Amino acid sequence: MTRQQVLDLYFMDARCKLIEVAAFLDRVDRATGEADFRTVAFRDALRHLASEGTGRTAAVLRTLSDPTEQPVERAPGKGAVGAWPG
Amino acid sequence: MRYIEPHGHMVSRTTDDYLDMVTAGCAAVCEPAFWAGFDRGSASGFRDYFGQLTEHEPRRAARYGLPHFCWLCINPKESEDTRLAEDVIALIPEFLGRPTVLGIGEIGLNKNSRNELRVLEMHVDLAARHDQLILVHTPHLEDKLKGTRLILDVLRADSRIRPERVLIDHVEEHTVRMVLDHGHWGGMTLYPISKCTPARAVDILDVYGSDRLWMNSACDWGESVPLAVPRTALEMRRRGWSAAAVDRVVYQNPVRFLSQCPKFRLPEEG
């Protein structure tokens, strides 16, 4: 696909999602109380969006991932929350 | 258009979904054993579930002319209880000879615990002893990268396992390369929020090629879209993929992998 074709197909969708991310961050900042590790991880992942090259998606996913290598002793539950609590 | 739904938890869906899928061109559906949303209390509950997967659900699908196949295991979400897992795994061989059972799956990891790993190894051993195909679930979200690495280590450590007979499911951009580099097939799961969107799945096909990748909806009792595969086929067409190239991904690729099990036969093939 040409860049023009990609823009024609996806710009409005990406624009919508970009504004949703901005609105989410505004919402978090307007809210009261303490944030948690998810906010830190999210902001850390955001830096990849402004980087050069085509590896942004994988970089964001890695930033939100558990970087350790050993299995945990016991499953702490069943669910996942989208960011590694550390 | 024709397509295979290689991963759908149809016991959680209504017959309306069967009607929609067949209308959209679905030629077969494959159902891995899954977590019910609550922990089953005994192996007898699994015996009933395996009966549902191998007897009841194929009959329900057949009412819509849709071949239904399945995979058997105790899901990673219930693998923390190794005693229960041992009892369930001991049940599985009596079901492996049934005509619609394709192999062992979806096994794998959920929270990457030692007990989950132990149960994964037991499943891999079961598959090796009975020469079964393997379908692997990789963990969700923040646990996926680590879990995928651990799973690949387990598979590589068992010399009886042929990589081309293992499909590692739920790959994303940060795990797809390592799965393909190990010689396995990869599955992309099309979820509205927590896995691949159609656009990202087509990106992965563009970047990594379509030789050993398939797509599935993994529709279950949670947020999921039973028509995600045909919708992604539409996305491919919008991006200039030919009808033949789409067919290779959504139909021929699943047929290639699944046909390694001689029981996977579609009606037109006799």
C-alpha cells in the first residue's frame, strides 16, 4: 500500500484513538486519589509513539510486559490487568 | 468466501452464532477445551465436558451443516491444582480415539507459575505418547511475553515434539517472531480489546508473511466476535489482498495445519 492509501484507510480511526488516549490521560489527571503502576507503565509506553522506525507496536507491548524470566511460585489469581505491577 | 474458524468456544455461544458463521462462509469450526469461567471441582466435571465437546456440540453444529472438531486438555487457568490436573489428564486418552478429536489443547500457561509449567509438561508428554497435534494458549497481556518464552523452552526440551505439529496461539507483535523462528505455527486471535485487532493482524501478515499463520476469533463467553475471521478477511481485501491470497490465510492455512491429524476431513474432501 502507498502511504496515501494507508492514510485514507486508517487516519480517521487513528485520530479517534489518539484523542481517546488524550482524553483518558486528562480523565486520570482530573480524578482524585492515588494512581498505580498502570499509569506509570502507560506513560512509559507512550514514549515509543514518537520514536522512529516500525517497531513501535512491539516496543509498547514489551514495555507493558513482565520482563522477568523465572516462573512464579504460585499463580496470584487468574486475571491480567495489562501492565506489569513489578 | 470460505474460511475455517480454528478456535471457537462454541459451547458458550448460541445457535444464532452458528447460523451467522455458516452464512459468512465458515466451513469448519475447531473448539479447544477451555475454562468454564469458574473452577470445576472434580475430574468428573471434565468427563462431562469432554463428552459435550465430542458428542453434543458436533451434533449442534451439524444442524447448520458445520463440521465441528475439538481439542482436549485441562486449561491453564485450572492448572494450579496439579492433583486435579493429573486426574483430568488421566481421563483424556479414553477420548482421543473419538472421530472429531484433533489433539491436545489449548494447553499452555496463564500466570506463568511453577504448577502451570508442570501441568504443561504433563500435557506435552501426553501429546508425545499419543502422537497428537498440540494447540498452545499463550498468556494474556503483561504475562504473554514471558509465558511464550517459557512455553517455547518446554517444547524445545522435549525431543519427541516436532515443531510443525504445534500451533502457538494468541501471538502478537512482540511474540510472533520467536514462535515462527522455533518452527511452530502461530495463531492470531482477533479480539476487540485484549488481543489483535483486524488491522494489526493484517499488519503482522504483511511483516512476517502468511506461510505459518492463521487467524481465529476465539469466541467464548467473554467479549469476542464470532465473525472476526471473515471481518478480517474483509480488512485484507480493503488493503489490496487478492481473493486467492485471503483464501490461503483463512482457509488453506488452517487446513494445512489441521490435516496433519488424519481425522480432520471436510465434507467436499470425502
